[in-house]
Amino acid sequence: MGLLDSFSAVFTRLAFRFEFFFPQFIGFYIKRKLKEYKQNQLIDDYKVKSRRKGKYHYYFDVDLFFEKQKNGGETLWQKTKKDT
């Protein structure tokens, strides 16, 4: 057994000891990405709730808020999605 194999085995055991923090970590990265979208004005606002329901079972509630176009037509996020 090499050094890399033993390191990965120890890391895997340690990682799953902190399994109850996974929803907070994942929620943090979701919030970070949505904040970037808000700064680019692709969305107006957002709310993210994350919690642990049980071992290896998580609950994520993501609410996205978009402003309705006053003059009709497509919203900005629809236009950018079509262009890519």
C-alpha cells in the first residue's frame, strides 16, 4: 500500500466524520454562485435554505426572484442563455 493510498483512506474516513456540515458547505457555494448572478443582474434576489434531514439526506430550498419586464419581451437571463 503506497503513501497515496493510505492518505486517501484516512482522508475518506475523516471526511465522513464531518458529514453533518455538508449542507452548510453546499449551501455556501450555492449562495456564492447566486450572489455572482445577482451582481451580473441575471436575477433580482434569492434565498437559500439548507438543512440535514438525516444521515446522508439533505434538504435544499432555493427561491429565485425575477423582475417582470415592463415592456414585454424576453428577460435578460433568457437572452444570455440563448446566446451561449
